[in-house]
Amino acid sequence: MQLLLPPPPRKKRDLPAKWGRDDGPRERLKINGPQTLSDRELLCLILGRNTSKKHVMELSHEILYQNQNDLGNLARRSVQDLVKLKLEGFGPAKASAIVAAFELGRRHQAGLSGERPVFKEATAAARFLRPLLADYNYEVFAVLYLDQGNGLIHHEIVSEGGITATYVDPRRILKLALSEDAVSIILAHNHPSGSLRPSQADQSLTAEINKGAKYLNIKLLDHLIVSRQGYFSFADEGLL
């Protein structure tokens, strides 16, 4: 008669010393603060627990590697983009955590979590808009709706398009301005190529919206082109 013995218990995967639990990112963050952690370690904390197939630090390394170790590249990824990487132990839940973390960062950088911003100059508007628009890899068009004191009432992305252009309906922009009781507006769009030079289409659209805004007694304060490299102001360049 043959005796069937239970299989030996599975051994936990040995982890590199630098990935040990005693000096892990969570503990070091508590002691030394987040600024002392590497990109990989911060990403590890966002992803959370290990999976049954992979240590979370190893997964963080693979995600960064797939994005050329560039946080800017990672920030531009959608949940669908990240899932398409097809990394073992990495699915929609962890991808959503990464996308959400970058979005929180953008909102904080834009000042959306504090008091209502006021825009007295192009620099302030660009500082608000760049983190919101510059990471898109296709063109988006946004509008800031302002009160009498140039305080923000509402901001909205009114159009999303392709890599080189997006369709914008001036009537929709001005209709929203009326519904928000806006006294003035600031237009903005991104250039995924990084170029800050306005096209002829950009200038024609600006002139068309400016004409309609004047008819409704709404002031067009500026049109900004933003990218990761900087911004271009129509008002500062005398194009309004």
C-alpha cells in the first residue's frame, strides 16, 4: 500500500536585502519623511500590498522601466494604457491608484484644494493651467470663467481632440460664460509637441471668440498655450 504524503510547504520567495521588511519604504517614510524615498519606493507605497505572484517593489521597478524611468511619461498614462503593459500581478485596481495619485498631485499644484485662485496676470493663470493640461498627449481646450475680481468661478475642458488639433465651438464657450455669470474668461490649450508657437488657426479662433465675447460684454483676458516646457500668452505678446 502506497502512502500519499502532503506536499512540502511552499517557501516564501527570498527578497533582496534592500527590499526587506525591516527597512521598507513605509517604515522609512514614517521615520525620515517621503522626500527621502526613491521614485520606486513611493510608487511601491501607492501600489500597496504584494501580490501572490510578485513583490510590490519588483512591480514598481517594472512599471518605471516600462516608462523609461520618467515620471512625466508615467503621469500621462491612462488606466487603459497601464493595463496594456500586461505586467504580472498588475491590473485595473493598481493602475487606477497610480492615475488617481497623479491627478491629486495636479490638483494640488494647480491650487484646486485651497482657496479660490485669483488671476491678475498670465503667470498665475499658467501656473494653474499647466499641471492640468500639459500631461495630455492630445490637444485639449479649457476655459477659466472669472468674476469681477478675476477670481475663478468655474473651469472646464470644453473640447478634446487629436495630437495636432481639437475642434472648439465658440458658442458653447460663451453660453457657459453667461450661465456662470462670468465677467471675463481666459482661454487655454496645450500643445503635445511642446511647441509654444500659436498656429494661424489658434489666432483665428481667438479673434472669433474675442469678437463674440465683446458683443456679450464679456472680457477675454488671455489665451494661453501650455506645455511641459512653459507657456505662451496672447495678451503678453500683444495678440489680443
